[in-house]
Amino acid sequence: MSLPLDELHRLARRIRAVVLDVDGVLTDATLYYGTRGEALKRFSARDGFAIKLAQREGIAVAVLSGRLAPPLKARLRDLAVPPELVIQGSRRKAPDLARLAQVLRVATDELAMVGDDLPDLPALALAGLSCCPADAAPEVRERCQYVCRAPGGSGAVREVVQLLLEARGRWQQVVGEWERGEAELVLDARAGKGSEDEDER
Ligand SMILES: [Mg+2]
């Protein structure tokens, strides 16, 4: 269950990067299978926008998933999430969260983690701010410091980014910049250049 807002803001002000689980966080946990395995994933454009916003505000975004999913790679490339901040096929998420912290040169308690199911619990416990979508497993909701109003794949990530920016006193300014037409973001890293396929992980 969520902590009181002032306590959440106190924790959120220390956060320098967000680590996202994928299935059930960036997606609604549905896996679309074809004969060759996982064929599609459905992502929220609003979550994508929030990821770009976080990056622009100096909050790095990393991904920590237990599965290997080709559609994820395409999405993360479009969002310009650097390959060194993506761990797929993680078997133990707490040590892998610590690895991401090392790559980011931050302490684990300067990371916010968003997860939705039991494999995420050790990493959630290690992070400085533990968050989950509204439809996360009950055991996860019980233990997280921030339970989103939105479910996975439908704005939960955006909500976490908004919380971080509100805690920094930046959210109203960001909204104002968009309202006045002063802000711009490259929402697709491929915009204006060719895309290429290379394999990592
Ligand atoms: Mg998950």
C-alpha cells in the first residue's frame, strides 16, 4: 500500500534513475504468441512519452526483465534506452538491479523500481522507491511504497515519472512548457535517420 504523499516525495527526491520490469509493467502482462514464439507486445504511448520526459529531466530509465522478447528490443530502441541499461533474461533481479546501479554510477537506494510480480520482490526491496501498477500481484501491492492508480501497460510508468517530477517540484513547470508550446521531444529515436537491426543480449 502507498505511503503518505509527503513521505513518498521525500524518497522520490533522492531518485536518479527508474528501473522497469516489462511484462505487467510496460505491458498488461499479455503475451502474444505465434508459431515462432512471442510475436507482439502492446505498449502505451503515454508510458513512452513519460520515459522520454524522464530522460530529458535527467532521470535515467533502465529495464530489467526476466524474459527475452524481440518486440521489447524494438520498443526500447525507439525510446533510445541504451543497451547497457537493459537486462533481459534476468534470473535474479536484486543482483541485476545492483549491476544496473553500477552502470548508472548511483546507489541502489537512488533507484526507483517498478515491478508487478513475485520475481520483482527482492529488487523492489533493494530499491530506494518501490512502485507497482494497480493490478500487480497482491503480495507486491502490499509491499510497495507506491501503488499506482493505473494498471500495467496503461499509464503506470507515466504515473511513477509524474511522481518523481512532482517530488522535484518540476511537474507544473513541465506541464506549463508543453502548454505554452515551448517543449519538444524526439519521441522516436529513428525519426530523421535510418533504423538498423543489431543483436545485443
Ligand atoms: Mg512482470
